[in-house]
Amino acid sequence: MACPITVTKFVGTVSLGLLTGLSYSTAAVTIPSLKLLPTATNATRALREVKRRTRKHALQLSNLTNGCILFAYCLSSKRRKHPYLIWMVLTSSIGSFGVDFLFNRSKGVVGWAQMVVEDLGLPALAGKKRATKKEEDLVVVEPATEVNGETVQQEMEQERKLQRARAWLSGLALAMGIVGLTSEDETLSSDSNRMIDQEAETRTRAILPSASVREDASNVLLAARTCRSCKKRKKRCDKLLPSCSSCKATRTVCEYKDETISPDELRMLELQRRLDALENILLLSERGEYHDGIHNVLLSKKTQHDPHAIHPLLSKVPTRHSPDDIDRFAKEFVSQVIDEYGLPSEPAIKAFFDEVHQWLPILDEESFNETFQDAGTLPHADKSLLFLAVYLLGQPPRTDRETEQSILHRNTRGLFQYLSKKLLPSVELIQSALLLATYEYTRGLVQTAYTTISTAATLAHAIGLPSAARRHHGPAGPSVSSHGNLWWAIVILDRFIKIEDELHDRPFVSQPVYVRPTRSFYNPYETGLGLIEGSTNGPASDNIERQVQACELLSRVFEFCSRADAAANESQMASLDSELKTFLSEILQDCSERWGMMSAATALWNL
């Protein structure tokens, strides 16, 4: 429900606006129109009626304004009794009563008062009998010889000056009211936020005299003061650490004022975080979500459930979200993550293209190196993410750096989640998701890999990647062919992840995009898949093509096994068995001296 004081102030301000408009329209429109009347007699009669009606409405609006403003002033507390209310009343009274008496001072105070009372419709106060309706309708017409045109023109000019003066004064009062109300609202909002902060600070000091306190109900850490962002925007802050709910919702940087914390308090907070991490790990271990490496997590300060394990820059994302800000943030983030990991990027990039790229050719090595060759240029954010994903996948598994690699993976995944929300889908973003899912699958994070490959398939559908691969047939350039390789890589990795025991009941997130192959299926250059030739030196059937063929056979096997009459259809089962044996013989012939290069297709065939 609205406050009565606020309502009366609003009504008084609106009345002042009406008074200003009435006076301005009379001076600028009505009185100049009277000069166009044909005779002086008609002009005199019209001018008297205009003067009477404008005086009546102007005084009524002024009385309404003064009554509302004085009512609000009297009921307000001492803190809200602002002087601008009194100035509004004085200016409004001078603009209505004062100006009217100034231009009619020749009639004296008594005569002017009687005229005002009669115009307001209160003849009883003037000591006269109220006229009946018929008497009001009678109009006294003066002889034309007694009306002087020059006199009428002087009266019009005098009335026009009166209305101008009233419009200026009432407009000044209206301006004071608008400025005063606006300033009053800002002051009240600031005072309210200050009272809330003081109350929260008092309650915090009463519970725990430190920079941070712990809520037993929600099991989270709270700051002693509101963050700078909420205080600047005059919003209520729940003081959650490391970021409040308001800053999380608006994706702004949440910063608390630096406060001195004693060493004992720091040790207590660190011990509390370690206990929380131990409790969460034990609960997850009971459900089977952790298989090994728990002791490494317990011994490390940067545990999986420690909020500080994620890079601090992820909690300080750009507030403007412009393309340049996001690109600059991504480049700075990638540089700091690689510097903190401690290993240079050149060996990792070389290892990726020498090993991973042999069976996963989704990148153009020459274009990739040209993009990051010039250190002075600012690459797009999705390309910076792709560089970090290649760096992650190019790291060899090492037991002595298991914790560091886990942190590197979490930072890469955190940047991918942030950019996937801020950027439009692109090929580089899909490539990053595919490399990230590959890393997660090779590290045994099957659930996470399934989520990541699902996101990659969704982004690919958003840019029409499957449709582009389906429309292409025959030889293609690098851009079109790379799209075909990228989609087939998603399909192949999806099959690898789907067949895991944990995900056997999950659906495929991608499907092949070409028609069922013919007898020329075993010659990859006759199938029209639009694939880039692999970088290995060997026969025409390279690793990626053989993986595609094995993937297609695997899809047909799944399709056959899902039928209700699969067991009774012995002829089709025998046909599939013959195709699988033929395909295995082709693989063995292709990799007579290069067995490791065909391991991916062989793995799919074994599945």
C-alpha cells in the first residue's frame, strides 16, 4: 500500500503542473485568440469570462497544492521535513494570490477579496444572495458606444502579463518539487542501505568478531560487510563467499573490502574447508563416484571441492561483456593458467600434432600456428580456449603431477562453460569441447565426458554442421572437409563414451550424416565423406577414414540389436558377421607394419 505522505506530495506536484499548463495556455493561446473577435463588445465579454474562469481554476489548483504539501510536511518526521516543501507552498501562493492581487491592486484589498470569493463560487462569504440558474444565464449587454477598443486591448495585454507571471512562478515551484522528490528518494534509499549494513555488521560482530562467519544452517562462509558492487548499485547483499547471489545472477565481479584477519582465524577457516572437503569426498566415495586418488586430494590444499581450486580470474569475469573485453579476458586467463602450470606450451602443441592429431585430425596445423604466432595480436576468445584445450590434451599423463593436471582440466572446463554462455556457437568452440571431452574420456571421467560431448553436439547442430556435411559429396576444400572431420569425430567419440558400462542406457547424442554405403564402402575415397587426408604416410585408407567405417558398422550393429526380431533374423545377422570379418581383414592388411596407427578402428570393431 502506498504511503499517504508520498501520495499527497505526488498530488500536490501534479496540481502545480496543471496550474502551470493552465496559465501558459491562457497567455499563449486563449488571449491572443480574443483579438480576432469582430467587435470590441464581444471581446470585452469574452475577456471577462476568461478572467473569471482562469482565476477560479488557478486559485483552486493553488489551494489543492498548498493543502497537500502542507499536509505532507506536517505529518512527516523531523528527518523528512525538507525545506523545499515550504518553498513550494510560498512560490505557489505568490504565483496565484500574490500575482492576482498585484495586477488588481486598484480595487483595494476588500474589493479584490470580494471578487475572488465571487469567482470561486462562494457569494455567501461576500454578503450577497446567490443568484439562481436563470439569473446566471442573463447576460448584461453594454451599449456599443460605451466600449473602447483600445481599452479592451490594454486589458488583454495586462491579463496576458498576469498569466505569464503566474506560469513562471508555478513552473518554478514545479521544478523545485520534482528535484526535491528525486533527491529525497535517493537519500531515503541510501539511508535504508546504510541501516541494513549497520544492522548486519552488528549481528556479525555479536556472533563472531572476525572478518567472516559461518552459518550453521547453510554451511557456507559469510563476509562481514556487503560487497562493493551491491553497495554501489544500492542492492541488498547476502554476503556469501566467494561471491554473493546478486553478483552471480548479474555475472559481475564480487569484491569485498580487504580486512585484516588474524593467523588463528586463517588457520580455523582453512581447517574448516579441509573438513568440508573430507566430508564431501567420503560421501561421494560411498556412492562410487570416486575410484582412486582420494589421498592426493586430501593432501592437497587445492581439493576438488575447494572454491579456490578454480583460477581466481573465473570469479572476476568482465562486467561489460563486450567482445573485446571477453577476448582480452580469455587471453589473460590462458596465459596465467599456463604460467602457473609451469610447463611451456611449445612441447605440448608439438606432442598434440605428432600423436593426437594422427587419429583425431580436426585441426589445421598450419592455420593453428599462424593464429598464435604473433603475440601482439588479440585472438578471439574461442581461439584462446582452443589453444588451452590443445595444451591440455598434449600433456602426457604423469603421476607426480596428477593434482596439477586436474586443476588444469578444471580451469579449462571452467573457461569453456563461461565462453559457451557468452559467445555464439563457432567451429573453434566445438573443437574445444571435443578435445575437452577426449581428455575427460581418457582420464576415466565418463559422466563428465558424456556431458561435454552432448554440449559439442548441440553447438554443432546450432551452426548446421551436420547439414553442411550431409550436403557435401565428392572432393572438397579444407574448410568443408574440416567440418566433415569435426562432425565425424563427434560421432566416433560419442560411440566410445556411450559403450561404457556406466552409460549403456544413455542415448547417442549424434548420428552419422551420410546414406548407407555401397560395395565401395571399403575404399574411403569412393564414399564421398568429404574428409581431410590424414597426416600419416600410408595407404589411402587412413586412420580417420577407418574409424568412420568402423563407426558406421557399429551403428548398424546397434540398430540390429535393438530390433525385437533380432534373434530370429539369422540371415541379416550372418550378413553383418560377414561384413565385420571382411572389415577386420582390411584393417589387418592396412596396418601390417603400423599396428598402432589403426588402434582406434580396431577398438571400435572389438566393441
